[in-house]
Amino acid sequence: MNIHDPAAELRANVATPFEAAQAMPVSVYTSEDFLALEQEHVFAKSWLCAGRADALKAPGDYLTMEIAGEPVIVLRDREGTLRAMSNVCRHRMSILLEGRGNVRAITCPYHAWTYNLDGSLRGAPAMEMNRSFCKAETSLPEVRCVDWKGWIMLTLDPDLPEPHETLREIDDLVGYLPMQDYVEVFREEHHWNTNWKILAENFMESYHLPMCHGGTIGGAVDLKKMTCPEGYPGFNFHHILKDDSIALSIAHKGNTALKGEDRYRTWLISVYPSLMITLTPGYFWYLSLTPDGPGHVKIIYGGGLHPDFAADAEVDQHFETLKGLLDHVNDEDKGCTERVWRGMQSRHALPGALSHLERPNYEFATWIAGKIPT
């Protein structure tokens, strides 16, 4: 094996049975070449999350993101259909829209070429003298976009099976919670100084909770009672039973459909490669990750409420308390994951043995290894 080949190192790493497994090799986090392989074979060929569909309510509501370096617009068209398309003008290739907002039409900030909300070209000033120009044949290329259980999912791969096919087992686990009806209350964009996989792995395991989150939720976790079941081809998961010490974490008092432990079970679901969902009977929050170089990650961080709580007259105060807690937890994770990245720069950085509570990390590593060609 060439020790300078991160892909080969990773394949050797996951060839070991889980019972004797080690954490992923340092090179798969720090190598620019390996990140290029991830962009080409993971991010460009997977379903990625742009956030919640209810964030785009009205015609013309839009958001922007990049998929493997490809600029994309996601919007509601005039008929209320969710669409995604290239965010690059067909004239001189300017970026068209930035951030989030609402538009009646998409107008290029460079030469004012204007596109309808379906991507067709509406107008192009001073083009009547160019015989090669055809307005009817000029439109923004479409990007595949679906609403999966309230999540906006995008892919550049025209042949990839849809999420409801590859993630159908999620219904067996959390189908009793109406994820598609949860109401987003906040959405933020963050940028951390760590590798995207470090943050993904951090979400996948709760082994770190007692220490990393000692100032917030760590005291509510008993590692001896925690299990990490085997995951599925498209995602891994585990769950935690919580009490009412954390606001909104148990079912609404008016909800009579949820019984027993389902009233206070929290699910942590990691949809490969980079959608991390915490789902409870009262609220949800999520992270959607895209790499920005080996040592930086772009994060969509959002969350909201079960419809029972969204309709509760007293919910604002409860959610304010919850949001404060989630922000504190997120800050703790930021500190922990950025310290891991800094530690990986050491000449003494070597991966250690995995705990039985880190099975999801091993499955994640195995999934990535399977995506990178030999």
C-alpha cells in the first residue's frame, strides 16, 4: 500500500472488522487530493440538502448554494413548484443571485439578462444584431430537486435514485413522527475551521456528549444505556431517551397518539453524506454540510417545531429557551471539532481505536471508501 494514497489508506482502514476498528486515517481529512475525489465522487453524485421546503413559501422565494463547486439557485416558481437551476448567466457567466430573498425575475447584475422563475430567458438587452443569438433556446440548466419529507434535496447526478427509494427505511424508524409537517423557525449559515467529516462524525456519535457538552446536555446522558444499532446503506442512526428537563423535547401534552417511550425519544439520523437531523416529538434541528477546503466547512444550521407545538399559543417563550440551548450546544461542538482539526496537524496525530458507541463513524468511513474509485 502506498502510504501517500489516502484512498488506499481508507480502504485498508475499513477492511478491519468493526470490533477491531480504528478511526479514519489523518490523510483523508487533510489531503487536498482526497477532497477533490470527494467533490467528484461523493458530493457531485449524492443528494444534498439545501434546507427545509417551508423556507421557500411564496413565488419568487429563493436561496443559493454550491454543490461540488457548482452554483445553484433553489426557488418557488409562479405555480408554487420547487425548482433548482444553474446560478450562472448564459451570457458572460456571471453569478446571478446571492444569499436568500425574493425576486419577481432573475436579473443578471452584469448585463441585465433576465430570466423567468422557470429559468427561461425573458429578456436580453441589445442582442438583436447578433444572428447566432436565439432567446427561445437560451435558458438556465435545471438541477434535480425534490421535496423529501419537507427537506429540499438536490443532486447533479441525473441517474441517482430518488431519496424516497434510498432512504425508505427511515419511515420504519421515525414514520410515526410527521417530519414533513415540522415547521422551520430558524435557518443560519455558519463557517467553521474544521474538516466536514470531523463535524459529520461528531454528530453521528453521542460518546462525546458527557465531556464536550458537560455545560449543557451532557449530564442527561448515560453512556451505559446507549446503543448504536447497525445503520443502513444510505444513513446511520441512534437514539436517546430524554426527560422533560430540556424544553420541547417530549411530546405535547395534547398529543394522545404517541405512547410510552415514543413520547420522549430523540432520534439522531445521519443521511449520507452530509445531512444531520435531530428529531424529537417536540422539535427538530439539523446541519447540512459542504466542504470549503480540507480545513473549512460551510454549514446550514436550522430547526423548528412539531406541528403540535407550532400551534401552541405559548410556544414562543419555550422556543426561545430551546434556541438558546441549541446555540450553546452548537458552540460546544464548534470548539470540540475545531480542536480535532488542529490536533490533526501534529506530527504525532494517529487514529485510535473506536468505541462500540462509534459504530456510525465506522459505517460512514465504509460508505465514503465505497464511493471513491480504486
